[in-house]
Amino acid sequence: MGRKSNYEIEQDITKNLRFKINSVGMRSLTNAQEQLLDDTYDVLSDFVQEYSEMFDVTSETARKLQTVYWSYINEFNKGE
């Protein structure tokens, strides 16, 4: 493999910095916050799959989206 271009070097630096920042951020989460992020990821994944396959969302997925939305607001103090 040849020498990396300046763009590739910059991308590596950015990727490493983002990894360090994310690692520190994830370690500072409470267990409840970490679980909420996992649940949110799962529900969004279900939503994207359902919507892309049939352009419709089941009522169960809609309820899950609403649940993680309110949990997110409460857990991360995003309310008004």
C-alpha cells in the first residue's frame, strides 16, 4: 500500500478524535441513559426497516417510538 494522501490522513485524525470523544462520553452515561440509547437505536432501526419495506409503520413501532421519545426527553432533560 502506498503513502496516504493528505485527505486520508485528515480522515484518520478526525476518526480517532471522534472515537476518543465518544469513548469519554459513553463512559459518563448512567446505565439508564445507555439503555435508553440502545432502545432508541433498536426502535429507529425497526422503523427504517418497516418503512422502507412497506412504506408503513406498525402501531407497535409507533408506540415504541413515542416511548423512547418521552424517555429521551425525561432522561436528558430536553423538556421545555
